[in-house]
Amino acid sequence: MKDYLTLDDVILDNKRVLVRVDFNSPMDPSGNILDDKRIRSHLETLRALEGCRVVLMAHQSRAGKKDYTTLEAHARSATRLLRRDVTYIDDIFGSHARESIKSLEPGEVLLLENTRFYAEENMNRTPADHAKSHMVKKLAPLFDLFVNDAFAVSHRSHCSVVGFTEVLPSVAGLLMDKEITALDKGLKGNEHPTVFSLGGTKADDSIKVTQNVLARGGADKVLTSGVVATVFMMAAGIDVGEANRKFVEDQEYMEWIPVAAKLLKEYPGKIAMPVDVALNKSGERVDVAVDKLPTDLPIADIGLETIVNYSKELKDAKVTVLNGPSGIFEQENFKLGTAELLKAATESGYSIAGGGHSVAAIEQLGLESKFSHVSMGGGASITYLSGEPLPGIEALKKAALKARKA
């Protein structure tokens, strides 16, 4: 039994349902949506709520950013994708919004204004404190059910994510359930071998994931690349050269070197480091063994021998979890490692990609349909894989406990 409720656990017919979605999308300066995949990801949940009176809450960007704007374009996009009218209202919980909600008919869908236009939304408070906000007090009495389908923002204890779970029956939407189920497949390590490939520039996040998955026995092998590999190489006493050492220092990752050293000692043979890397020599790719690194050239990708080794580990795995590119994927000469590892992962039994830059690389390579699961949540998926509780999911668990006791 899951420790949260889903749409299967409730009667939906004719219900008044408030749904937190994640419609946050890249936009051009004219206010047009450049990529609608976030909106598309919720279609299954919205179709499951077809017989309900549905109100959507979402955000776009954050204050100070150029794409911090209204959700008018999102409603147009959702209307086109859902093939049903999604009516945008330039209000969150004022009289205009409340009257519009009250007059909804079954099958109708409303999209409220950008939740982050309301200051209390962005405060990092407990669910109990958020439940006392004007937003929750004004809106909650108008609904029978709250659905959190926004995994990608559930690592934030924001009002629209956790406030309604205190006062309304609350369940996970289909996307939320799918994200948790897929990531758990990687985390729980019930199938062997389970292999993690961790790259990108956020070494601290990757080290936290490594700590968690090895401590709980979920991973048989962790393949490191990108900046996290540089940190592990330094922890293993490898001279990575002045240019790379300075980069680690500038990113304030030096404090993670002792943590990485401890992990290498505690889990011998479980953490793989590159045997060779590709250096950036004035834009040209130069592959060298890690014991022959010069002082002045930055590491820009894993080397050919490492690509072959890592690819075999991934292809032979029952479950693979990838997060972060292995090099500077945006540059033609340094995308090879990322491309080959992603392709290799799709040949494993079950492949999971953990959001962020990995998703951009997967889309560029046209591999989306070949992955078993591509996460919509960059920061949220990393937080989840690190073993840290996500406030949005914890709030759903608490609501389920309350419902089961009732």
C-alpha cells in the first residue's frame, strides 16, 4: 500500500477539484511558450478529472525574472492540448476568482493567475501555517478535493503545494504518482544491477545522491562524470591540474572532498571514476589519461575509454538512473560522453532520467521515447534521490494518514 492516496482512492464524479500543476515553461520576450512539455505532462491527470469541476493553480518563473508573467498563454496552450476550454482568470482568490469557481459546471476547467504573484505563496512555511493564509481560507471552502500533480515544485514548502492538504482531502495526481513510482524503482534497488550515472556541475547534489543510494543499498555502482568526477578524483589523490582544482575551489566544492574520500573508503569498488578525460584545448577535444593531466587545461568531457567502460555498465544494468551530462554537452566537441551514456542507458532493463540538463540532452538526441521515465523535476528529483523529504509529498502522506484514520 502506498503511503499517500491517489485518484484511484476517491470518487471523482461531479467533484469540485483544486489541482496544483506545474505549467512553468520557457517563454520568449513576446510572452509565447517555447516548449509546452510541462503542460503536456499533466494531460493524463486532467483527462481523468473530465467529469469534475476543475480549477488549476500554477506558477510561472519568479519575481525579478524576465519571464515572470501571467498564465494567459498557458491557458491557451492547455486549451489546445486538452481539446477543451481552459479559461484563464487574472485573479487567485479574490471575488472574481471565487465567483467564477462557484459558477463552474461539470467538465469545465479554470486556470487561476500565477500563484507567485501572491507574496504568501513564496514563504517557506509549514503546512499548518500556510493553511492560515488568505489563499487557503478563501479557496478551500469551495472545493471537495485537492490534487497535487506538481512533483517538480514539491521540494518547496509553498502555500499552493502544502497549504490545502491541511484542510481538504488530498491525493497525488497521475504525474506525481508516476514520478514517485519511477524514482523509487531506482532508489529501492530491488533489481540488480542498479547503476547510477551522475554528472553535471552540481557536485554537492550528486555526492548527496551517492551517499543516499549506497547507504541504503539501492545502487550496485555509481558512475561519476562532470564536476562530481573531478571532486572524487581529487579525493582519491589524483592531480587534476590547476585549472580544474581552481574551478572546484571557485564553485565552493572543496569541503566536499573529505566527504567523497570517506565514501570511496566506505564503498570500495562501488564508485567509478574516469580513467581518461577530454580536455578543452582552445575548443579542440584532446583525450588524455587521468594520470597525465596538464595543469592548465579544463576537463570538458569523459574520455573514449571511460565512455566504453561506462556504456557497458549501463547496458548490462537492470535499472539505470542518470542525472546530469558528462561534459559540456552544448559544445559539439564535448557532447560525445553525454550522448553515448544516454544511448547506453536506453538499452538497460529500465531507464530513468532525473530532469534538468539531462532532459535537454535527451530531447536534442531524440531519445525521449526510448527512456522508461524522464522526470519533469530537476531540483525535486535530485532532492528525492538524495533521500531528503519533499514537503509536497510529506503533506500528502500526512493527509492520507488522517483519511485512513477517519
